[in-house]
Amino acid sequence: MIVDICLTTWRREEISRLCIETLKKNTTTPYRLIVIDNGSEKDFSNWLNDNSDIYVRLDKNIGLESAKHIGMEFVESELFISTDNDILVPKDGDWLASLISLKERNPDFASISLRPQVLVGTGDIFGVNPPEVKEFTHVPGYMRLMETKLVKDLGAWNDKRELRGHEEYWISERIIAAGRKCGWASNIHCYHLFGDDNWGYKEMPTQEHGHSPTQLPKDDWNVIRRDFI
């Protein structure tokens, strides 16, 4: 099985580069990398093109949701990964094969994300001895495994509401309304990179990138190098 991995990028060149390099290094299950780029600078655009199987460069930033919606035009595999550009996959084991196996054992879940080192704004939802998939109301693009046909049938991210920066809510609402579940893989980990004190977005105001700097954990590069790079 070849799994399509649809990745959206915008700015944050160093983080995007590390995400893709780690993905290539630590993924043994066959996959096809689809990159939808919200208008990166030309030099980095060339690098993205050289390091993906399908590369689509948009002339400007049209938003995460709209970029993900465009990406669905290229997804062909039965299951696919939807991810942001700041997620690192682990070295040990075959994370993608493990995630697919997890999905097969839990067919009622139509959307399963890897478990990051911290859930921003959510708190500890796992507790002691959590189930292998922890059900939740919404899960973001942290190497999120999804059912292609269902997502397309639900209209994917073709939502016109003014709700920038919350793509996980949009699609999760539809999945749950269709009688399916969303959840986290309790035992398959990833690392959510935060970059600098403003989420890697340089001088961008908080209201534009959608995250509060007060929620940022300090990236532990010893752990990152040991487990992900």
C-alpha cells in the first residue's frame, strides 16, 4: 500500500525542512508526498519541489483550510495522512505501518492523529492506561490518518465560515456528524515543533497565527535528536 501524505506549508522554512527530512528518514512504509505550499520564497519553493512527489505552489497564502482542500484533489490512496509542516515522526518502529494497523483495529475511528509531546490548550486527556485510541472531539494535522472517500464525501475543507486556523474543528465536526469518531493514537508519538517564541512566524501578531505564546513549551533538543532526528 502506498499512502498519500498531504502536507501544507507556509513560511517557517527551517521547521518545514526538518519536518520533511525527518519524514523521509524515519518512514519505511511506501508513501507519496504531496506538498501544498502557501507561497514560500522562491529558493525554498525550489527545495520543496525537489523533495516532494507532487508540489503545488500557490501565489499567496490562502489559509490552511483552503490549502488542505486543494490537496484533496491529488489524494488517491484509500487512507491518507493530513499534516502540518511542524510535525516530526519518530525514529523507532514504523510509525505509518503502526498507525494503519491501529486504524484497522479501530474501524469506527475515521481520523486518528499521532500523540504529540504536549496538547496545547487541552491538558492531559490521556491519564493512566489510556485506550490505544483516545477519542476526542477534534484532532489536528499531526500526521493524521484519515479515510479518503469519507473526507471527500463530506466536502473536505470546503467551508466558507470565517474561522481561520481551526481546520481540525471543521473536518472533525463533519466526521462526528456522520456517526464516526476522531481520536489520538495513545502510543504512537510525534513531536510538535514550536520554533521561536512566536511559533516560528517572526513578527506576525498572535491573532494572525492563532496560538498564544504563553502556551509554548520549551523545545527539548536533546529529546528531539534522540527520538526523532
